[in-house]
Amino acid sequence: MTTTPFAPGTRVRTRTADPDGHTRLPRYARGVTGTVLEVAGHHPLADDRARGLDVPAQPVYHVRFRAADLFGSGEHTVTVELWHDHLEGPA
């Protein structure tokens, strides 16, 4: 699978899936729009590796969200490290 990375500054929305077991996509960040700050390397999806699957590497991003969008209030931002498969975009 070829995955084209989202460029820094791209607005993306997180997926809303609620998979069984552990996921690196925090529940509080699901379905929220944020901005890609940078590509933080390419790594296999941790969710799949935890299940023992041999999966290809994909882009990993630092994505910035407004706290108000995540929690309903707050003037600060929150940065979350997310894999390409956790994102839909551009938003």
C-alpha cells in the first residue's frame, strides 16, 4: 500500500471507529478536526502490531487540536501523535 503523507498545515479529521481492544487514537480525539504539524516518521500501525500482525510502515503525524474542540473548553492546544490510518483528510 502506498500512502501519501499529509503535508504540515493540512487540516485533517480523525476517524470515529471504535475498534475492539487498544488503539492509539484517543477516544476524546475521535471525529475531531486538527492540523498536521509535522510528519514524525514512518512506522507500522501500533494497533495492528499489538495484535501480532506484520503490517507495512505508514506516516505518523503530530496533529494539533484546539482544547475547546476536544473537551468543550480551554484556550490551549493539545498535540496527539497519530498514524495515517487514524485520519481522514483533508478536512
